[in-house]
Amino acid sequence: MTELDAVLFANEAFYRAFADRDAGAMAEVWADDLPLSCIHPGWGLLEGRDEVLQSWEAILGNPDSPAIGCLAAKAHLRGEMAYVHCFEEIDGNYLIATNIFVHEGKRWRLVHHQAGPTAEDPPLETKDEGGLIN
Amino acid sequence: MTELDAVLFANEAFYRAFADRDAGAMAEVWADDLPLSCIHPGWGLLEGRDEVLQSWEAILGNPDSPAIGCLAAKAHLRGEMAYVHCFEEIDGNYLIATNIFVHEGKRWRLVHHQAGPTAEDPPLETKDEGGLIN
């Protein structure tokens, strides 16, 4: 697995935890010992592991939360930091997101997430992609 | 100037170019030879230097574009990639943004920007901050 594949794998793990409403898996996705921040659609800034994970527990614990999928993820990395932009499909509507990962221990861990509304659909070519920034 | 100060300086240069409606300065802020992407509030994904800078030329060239300011910027960096989250003040309303920078040549250059709506005001403590991710 290339490092870019590993970043896309970490991004997939984030959306799998989201789709499965698995708060334990979500806690694994986010970094343990790095500064964390999260911007849910329309929300303000959440900071710190406790505040960020509590927001996810509330979202994942809500039985009315809609299903979610990730489309057209593209990763870019330089050294031990990487980012992914992708579309999120929620009940046939789309959001657009930025996810930032940092290498912590031997894994890519999420440190920042921002999702917001988008007026556009994802591109028809939705295969995940990535590029090294050298 | 520390590297974190340099990242915050690059972030300020972005908002200064925006506030001054200076397309030339905006073109200097964005990286020359790296993959670029930009998500304006509510828009889809723009990719590549041409597409991204054309969008900025349209925004900066619009005489009805509102004034903009940047508040509560906080930077995090690991090696040669860094990100800033901040609030944007536009006509008394706020957006919230993620800006990602990569070291290109001897400068921090913008490679990705996402801004979206937020229901919250920025924190009263609006001094710029930053932290090394080690």
C-alpha cells in the first residue's frame, strides 16, 4: 500500500465509522495526541479531542441521522501531513468536505474536518485518486 | 519569524489580497506548481491553477463584492505542510474556513481553500495562534 493509498484508507475508515454509527471506530480515526478541530456543516469550530468526539457521539447516536457515503475522494500529501477533498452523499443530497490527516505513530489519523453545502454534484468520474506533492 | 508565523503571514496575505481585490497578489498567494483546489461557499470543487485563479478574478473583479476580514486564525504545521482554520467576516456575517499551505521554494503557498457558512460568531479571543505538530 502506498502512503497515498494509506491516506485514502484512513479517509474511508472515517466515512465507514460515520455510516456504521460506530463511535468507537470514529474515536480510532481521530488522532490521540494532536490538536483536533472539526467544522460540521453550518456549525462553528469545535476544538480538542473531547469536544470533537462528543459531537460525533451525538451525531452517531441520533437514530434519525441519515445514511452517508463518500464520493470522488482525492488525496494529496507532503511528508507526514495529508489532505483529502471529497463529496459526501446524504439522502441523495451532497456536501463537500476537506479532511486533514497527520501521521501519528504508524497510522494516518484525522486532525481536522470541514464539511459544508455544495450546489454541485460530484464528478461522474468518482474513482478515488491522489497525488504526491513533491 | 518562526515557521508558524510564516504560515499565519501567508494566510494574512491571502485575506489581504481578497480585501484589496488584488488579483495579482492573489495569484502570488497560491502555489505555482502544485495541485490546487478551492471550495467557495456553496460552490463545487474547483481544481487547477487556471480554474482556481479565474474564480478569484471573477470574485475580485465584481464591484459588488463585500469587504472581508479574517478573525481567530490558528495554524498547525508538520514539516512542509500546514493548515489554518479561521473565521471570515463579510458584511457583519461570518463564514468559517480551512486553508492549507505547502512549502514551495522558500515560501508557504496556498494549495487548498474551503469556506462555508457558520451559525456561530468567532471567539472573543481573536488573537492569531498556532501550534507545531510534533
